[in-house]
Amino acid sequence: MTKIDTERSRILAIAPTTRGFGFAVLEDGAILVNWGIRSAEGDKNKQSVAKVKQLITQYQPSLFVLQDMKTSFRRSRVRNLSQKLIGVAAANKVKVAFISLEQVRLGLLTDGRGTKDAVAEALVKKFPQELTPRLPKKRNRPWISEQYNMGIFDALALAVTYHSFLGHKPFPRRP
Amino acid sequence: MSLRKLPNYLRTHRKRLGLSQDQAAFLLGVSSSAKISRYESFTRVPNLETALALEAIYQKPVSELFAGLYEEVQRKVAGRTRTLMREEPGGTDGPQTDHHRVAPLTIIPQQNLNDKN
């Protein structure tokens, strides 16, 4: 497990989406410094990497958090992007941590079970001023696409989960 | 090494209030949002009048909005305070009764006085 300064940390979390990526910058586990979506067209991975480099340059994070691809079923482009982002972090001497969706649910939901909407609602309770206007509507039909705002919540969930599990080594996993 | 604060948190506070860069520019009385963007991306530091206007808009003290800049200034002042203490007759062990000698020490957090950077 990557060890970071627990007194003051700045975590940059990235959640790739179909249109680009969602990001969140969390300082000391309590201050949501910046959050948003960066869209990419054409060569999405190339553009995404360039935009992540900009974020790293601007925010100088102490830690970079990505989704753990070993336990997910993401498409090959997203897996490639994840590998490239690990390289970008290494080039900028930023430590990388991986969080699985299972760990996100364990960290943010009381019984460790629930949907992405439940995770998003838990995050809104934690950061009401920042996130209430960005909370995506619940999909009431299975064929409706996920709102692109969800990328912000995916990224922030990774950062908050990492911070909430600091001191737990190894991170909890469902038995 | 401990992580330093960002130069400013203007983007954080603007987004918390749900303001666009154009709206923030209007409130500041500037014609374009480009200036806001430059402040928020740390490429430009606003003048005192603008900084005070930002304090009025975001309802946060300037030292909090420009936390990193404030820390940097504090460190510099602490460094000069140490120099002043060394140059004063009696040094750090001298009598602390002179008001002009005590004042700078009381405004600087002890950790900054101990910081060698």
C-alpha cells in the first residue's frame, strides 16, 4: 500500500468515462479543491493524458488515485489509458494508489452494498455545497445513458475512499 | 517534506458558490473572464483592491483565499524575524521587553520561526 503524509495530502483522482474523464482534487480529506469533467474527442487517450498532465502541473498532488482495473470490466481503451496515466504519474514523481469499486462501496455505504447513485448521494451528504447542483438524476429506465456528471462522483469516490481507509493496511475487502 | 498549500483557492470558492468565471468577472468589475482564469490557474496575482473584492465576493479572508501565498509570505517574514533577532544586541536570549522586538515574534506562528526554509 502506498503511504502518504496523513497530516496534509492532496489527492488527484481520475475516473475515465466514455467522453473523457472525471476528476476530483481533495485536500486533507475534507477540502474539495476542484472537481469536474474533461472531455476528449478523436484520440481520447492522447487528449486525456495531456489534460491530466495539466492537472498534475497545476495541483501538484501528493497522490494520484485510479480505479483498480484488475477487478473491473472496463474496455481496453480505458485500461490503456489507465496504464498511460500510471506512466504520467511516475514521470511526475507522484505516487499512485488503486481503489476498487468494491472498496468504494465498503468505504462510503453503510452496509457496503448499493448502486452508483447511492454512492453519489453519500458524497453529496459529505460535500453538499459543492456537489448538490451536480448530482445526476437517477435513471428510471435501463436504456437511458449515464449522465456525464457521474464521472465527477466516480473520481471523488475514489479519493474519499482512499482517504477514509488511511491507516487501514491492507484496505478492507469483502470477506 | 510536508505538502504546501496551493497559491490560491479562488476556483474552489467560486465553484462552491456556483458562479461562472463570467459572473465572477462581472462582480469584480473586469471586462473578461480571462483575468479570472489567470488568477485561478496561478499565472497572475491580483492587486490588493482585487484581492479585497474577492474577499467580499467569496466571504472568506484574503489569507484563506490565498493560503499558499500567505504561507510563503509568513515564511519570508519569519526568516527576516530570525535575522532581526540575531542582529539585535542580546540576540534571542536578550530581554523581550521592547515592544518593537516582541511584536514580530507574536504574529508569526512558532512553527514558521523554527522552519529553516
